[in-house]
Amino acid sequence: MNIGFQGSPEMGKGMDWQTHLVFNQPEPLSNSNLFLSDLALREAVVREHAGWDGENLSLIGLQLGSLESLELGRLANAHPPELLRYDGAGQRLGQVRFHPAWHVLMQGLIHHRVHNLPWQEDARNGSFVARAARFILHAQVDAGALCPITMTFGAIPLLQQTLPPLFQNWLSPLLSDRYDPHLSLGNQKRGLLIGMGMTEKQGGSDVLSNTTRAEPLSIRGQGEVYRLIGHKWFFSVPQSDAHLVLAQAEGGLSCFFLPKILPDGTHNAIRFERLKEKLGNCSNASSEVEFDNATAWLLGEEGDGIRQILKMGGYTRFDCALGSHGLMRRAFSVALYHALQRQVFGKALVEQPLMRQVLSRMALRLEGHTALLLRLARAWEASGEVHEQIFSRLLTPAAKYRVCGQGSAFVAEAMEVLGGIGYCEQSELPRLYREMPVNSIWEGSGNIMCLDVLRTLRKLPTAVEMLQQEFYPVRGQNRLFDRAWRQLQQRLKNPKEEQGRALTQQLFDLCCASQLLRFASPRLADAWCRMTLDHRDQYMLPEAVCARLLERATGAH
């Protein structure tokens, strides 16, 4: 089998100890090409009109799969950021200090334009898909650095439409490929980052209950100056040059542009209280802040805050799914690489029948996710078309719910493949496991996603018609698919809130099946339908399917 993986050359020799010889211990997975070793991703990139980026993605995959890049991810998480509240003279600073590895990771992400590729004036057809592939690759090294990237990505189109004239000169550095962590006026920097501040202590996802107040300095209205008084319980990316913040104005919940450094060069009245101590996502800073008459500019009209934020929310939710998928892919690669080398009971672990089923099912899960996520990226790019707009609106929360929700169990399964060493910190897997829950929680938990799916179905009756058109090319190809689609159609006639999770799962699994029935081999597509749509849970993958899945998972044609 052409495994498409390489181990670290330094780990190839056993060391003779006085007590024993170390053998049958697989080398750590490093110095592999994260793109070329993922055949499903390579095929989806071409299929969804981003084949022009293949050479560049291969270079990115080679760089990110190197021992040096993986070590940067480890270091950035082993040394979390620190909040510097005051300087030596007692002056308030409110700055965040990161390990040097963080800055190298950020530099790579921004150089690869993961924060702005589709927003370029000369963006090519397929830029959303190319950007999604880059996001998946970077997630396999460190997911924390993706937080400022996805927030900036989601903010740019909103700012392009609503940024006040005083800040129009920020747009050029927002669209650059330069990382500039220095604290300075936005228009004097080579590159910028944008954060978000939505959540408060009393509300969580219920942002309508926010209590932060916004009072106009003189005139009310779009682009005018307001003073903010209140707090944010989760203030993401505190090192950002500006934040988009929700606050209550006279006209209702509104969205504001809150720069860290004001146009006159003074610091804004943003008081950083502390950084969150999180289960995972340790490389990334999340903070608590208070606003003591902080200066902000209204984006859009008063009362328009929810609509403005929903524009960003779709992008960031999609990125949650991409990030979790990347983490799952990395966990699987580590597990498969181990199983290919580890000898148990006279043969390779990957050749043991039960383990072969476990790994093949994991590989099949990734095949389905890859196909749908890159199809969804294309829908986001073509959101001016009604069909694609409804598809992205419906499938983005479904993908976030389903992909992110499966992540923790998926990584735990990968740990079991390695056994005890997979549970030890010398392995990548404990960090991946701790990282997994955040994407299920951030930007709306699982129930919020399912409620969003139900809301879309109620508000857009044409959503069912869109699904019919989406599924039309595969109608009659697979009896399990046809039966599940009939069942879902019955549920959609009167969708009940208590059925939201089951309905969302079935919707997502059917859409994955549709993509595989169209573009994968008949055997793989049938295996997906049997694994996800036949709930008797007695299906065993045939050996020919296992062999093909495990070959594809290592990049072999």
C-alpha cells in the first residue's frame, strides 16, 4: 500500500538500553504532505472549481505537515497567552503577550490569505473552496490561531459595506497578506485583525438580553459616534485592532465598530479584566472586558444589530465545521499511521479485522464530510443564486451541528487505536481531544444550530424544493437514500422542535449521501448510505470497501 506518510527521520533507530530494546513502537507522524495524503480533499477541490490552487495547496500541505510546523502548534498551546494589565509604572496596558510560535502560525495563515482570499478584488472562481481547503489544512496544526482568522474573514464583507468614512483607509490593510501584531493606528499598519464581542454574562446565545448601552455622542444614526457602557463575558481575540460589538441603542440592539486605538492615537476605554482559562483552544486568547464610555461607531442603523451579525455568523459557523473536520482528519491520520506500523498478534494492526472496520468507518465519515463541506463552500461563493443561497443557509448550521458534534467521540476513537500512548501528552491526540468541544459551543451550541435549521425551513418554504432539486440527480440510485428522503419529507411537513436534532442529522447525512452518490464510487456511496441511513447498525463494510477507503485516506489513487 502506498501510505503517503513519512515519519521523522530522527526517530528511525531504536536505542540499545541495558534493560531492553525499544521496538514495535511506531514513529510520530510528521514530514507528511497534509494535502497530497488526503485524496478526498484533492478530488473535492478539483470538482468544486478550485483545481487551479492545487499546486499551492500541495506546498501548503507540505509545509504544515513538517515536524517544524507541528512543533509550533504544540508550543503555542503549551505556552498560553498572558494578559499584561499594567506596566511597571502602574499604567493600564490591557495587552496580550503570546509565545513566539503563535506569531509564526499567524504569519503563515495570513500569508496564505485564509482571512481574506475570496474578498480580493481579483478573486478567482473557486476562491471560497480554495480558502476552505487551506482552512482544513491549517486546523491540523493549530486550531486556536484560526479564531482571529475566521472573525476577520467574517467581518470584512460587512465592513466593506458599512465602515464609516473615517475608517475607509483600514480596508487596504484588511485585504493585505501581511501580519502586523504591533499596537498602532489601524491606517498605519500593514495588516489588521478584527474580533467580536457579543456574549454577556446574563444572556449567552440570547443576545437580545444584552444590557450594554450605547448613547450617541451627539447625533444618532449610521456611521455616528456612540459611547458604550457595559461588559462582554466573551470578548474574542482581545489583541484585535477593532471589534464588532452588540449594544442596546434607543432603536434596539445595534452593531458597533470599536477600535482599540482611536483616530487621535489614544487608547479606547476598554478595560480587560482577565483571560479565560479554557479546557482547550489554549493558544488563543479569549477575554472578559468592561466598557467605561468606550467610543464606537454605529454600523448600519439602530436596531439592525442582529441582521448585521447574522451576516458574519454564517461564515464563522461554516468555519467551525471546517475546523472540526480538520481536527478529525489529523486525529485519523495519526491513528491510521500508527495502525499501519504497529504489529499485534503476528500482523499489522490495520490488518486485524475489527480494527479494519473501525478505521474504515472513520475514513468513510471523513469522505462524506469532505464532499459536503466543499460543496457548501461553493454554495457560499455563489450565494447570489437563490438555490445556492438557500443551500448555504440551511446546510451551514446542519454541518456545524453534525461535524462539530461528532468530533470528541471521533478523536476518542482515534485514541483507542493508539491505546495508552494516545492518552499521553507526548501524543497529539490529547490536545486534539481538548480542542474539539469548542466548535460545538462557539457561535451557537448544537440546539441553537438545530433551531436555526427549523427556523429556516419555516421561513423559506422553497427550502424543500431546493432539496428536491439537489437530490434529483441521484433519485433512484439507492433504496436507503430514497427511503430516508421520503421520511424526511414527511417530517418537514410539520417539523417539531423536539425533533430538531434528529431532523438536522438526517438532513446532513442525506446531503453527504447525495454528494457521494454523484461523485464517489458506487461502493463507497452505498457504504455511506448503509452506515448513516440504515439505523439497524448491523452493517459491516465489505473488505473491498475497507481496502479502498484506507488507500484513499493515505493519498493513494
